[in-house]
Amino acid sequence: MTQKKFTMTSADVQTFVRANQPAISLLHTATEDYAAARCCLINGLFMGFVLAAQAFEKYLKALILLKDKRRNPKSLGHDIKKIVSIAESLEPRLKLSGLKTT
């Protein structure tokens, strides 16, 4: 796999963030949930699994929103099978169909 060179300028990044604010906000929250999940699990707190699941859901919803700005992520609810299916249909390289979601 060939690495692509990052060619966005600071202004390009700012424009992208402004144009994709709802998805960026979801990504930020998902990252906080993921970090909290790791801290909990490292310290034997099983609440970390809940936070990890929520982070995964938010990351997928952010991806869906980046790929289809018309879609309202709140309308997806918490149906992880549906969220995974939509995310994979928009980005087949994810290859999530083998993921056990029950």
C-alpha cells in the first residue's frame, strides 16, 4: 500500500472542519469516550466496555455523516447492526460485515 502525502493547507483544514462540524463534533466525543474506555478497562472497571461500544457507534455515525451530509445520525438511533450496515455500504473498505453485533 502506497502512502499518500498530506497536502491540505491550514486554510484547507479549517474549511473542511467548518463544512463538516457535526461529524467533527461526533469524532471529538467518540475519541473522548474511547480514551475513557481505555482508562476504565486498564483499571479493571467494566464500564469501559459500555464506553467503548458508544465510541464505536459514534465513530461510525461520524463516518456516515462525512459520506452523506444529508443523513441525520440521530435518526439511526442505537441500532448497531443498522449503523454498521450503512457505514459499510458507504465505505466498503471497512469490511465490517463479519463483525458480530449481538
